[in-house]
Amino acid sequence: MAALDDDDPENPIAVAIGQRLDALAKVLEDACAKMGDLPEHIDVTKPATVLDQIVLDLFRATLHDQRDLIAQLRGRKPDELHVPEVRVLDHGRQ
């Protein structure tokens, strides 16, 4: 995770992490728009690389760590809000 602390905005690892996090956030955003609320779960494709797995773990942790903020933005109490489960779809990959 040292790449995220790097001051160089062009750090290729930090850029790759940012792109992947943006893609996961878009999946969540689209699911929210479709459901009109936070969905019970979102489905993502099985990580193809170690970096993809690291980013997926970071995304999951962020959802849980920011539960109070998400609840506040949704006008709810934290105990009234579930964090969507992130389900990984394999599609036959080994």
C-alpha cells in the first residue's frame, strides 16, 4: 500500500489501484440507482490478479469502515444500515 502514500500522482501502481476502485464504486453506484437504495449485495468478477484482489479487499474494508458516513449520507442511523455484501462471480476461472 506504499504506492498510495507516494506523492507522485503518476505512480503506475497508485493509478491502477485508483482505476480499479473507481470501477468497483461504479458497480455499487449502478446497483444503488437500479434498486433506489443500497442493494443487499453487488456482484463482481473474480479478481484476475493479485492487485485486483488487494483492491477488492480494500473496497470491502472501506465499505465497512465508512458505514457511519454512508448511513449519515442516506439519512439513517448506522444500526439501520446494512453494508452490501460483495459477491465474487467465478465464471469458470481457475
